[in-house]
Amino acid sequence: MESDAFDLIVATQDWHPRGHISFASSHPGAHPMDVIKLYGHDQTLWPDHCVQGTPGAALQRDLPWHKVEAIIRKATDPAVDSYSALRNNWNAQRKRPPTGLSGYLKNHGVREVFIGGLARDFCVRWSAEDAVAERFRTTVIWDLCRSIDASKDIRLHRTLIERGVKIIDRADV
């Protein structure tokens, strides 16, 4: 797939501060993939990852970054996780504040978004659902995504379609 197929390319970058609330290491006795209640909602706990300024937070070098017009850093608040590219997870006020991406896209006249990346069952799913809620025509490029738990991909595929998301493969672009 050529990046020339798109008029505007943006990326997100998880940019967690050390000790982020979503890290299992921030919760004594907890383990990665445990689920806790946080601000009244389920929160999956993760291994420490994408920590600000570390190699684990670096963007994939082999992509054509010169064509990317914006990079939205998310999960920068130590007390709030952020799966979606468009909205953060719930905060202490039980709200999901915007990341700024939706406004950026609308200001650039974008009406249709194509999503690829990691992880299909968390960040891609939440981004696609939020994009539909923001009234973007939304397409997930399925083979440009990977899930943490691929055993649930068939159900996820069906759920996304039911919520108005189109699913394609990169050959369809």
C-alpha cells in the first residue's frame, strides 16, 4: 500500500510517564492483563511500555515519517490511560477528554478516516468507535493491525461492522 493513497496522514504515539496508572507495576500485587475499576470503568493493567523518552516509546523507524503531518501523543497524563486516538479514557471527573485529533481532522476538512496499527482490540477498536461517534466515515485496514488477543478477532470484526465501521485489507486501498 502506498502512502500516496491518502491526502493527510497522522499518527499517534503512546507517551506514558513513568509510574503511569495503567501499568501493573503501579498497583501493588497486580499483574499485567489484570482488570481493575478505575473511575468507575474497567481498566486493563499493562506491563510498563512506551515510557516517555525511552527506546520503547520510539516510533517505528522504517515508516515514511516525512509524509506524516501530525503526531498526537496520548496517555501523557499519569492518571488517565488513552486507547483511542480521538479521546482519552475516563478521568477522575468521569469524562473522556479529547486528544485534539478530531478537531485537527475536521479543521483539515477530513470526513473519512482509515485506521491501522496496534492493538486492534484496544487502541484501534476505541479509535474506530470514537471516529464513528464523531461522524467520520471510518475504515479499519484489518491486515495493518494486530490484536493482543487474536482469539476474539472474529467477534471484534462483527462488532465493528455493527457499529458502522468498514473493514478492508490494504489491497483494497
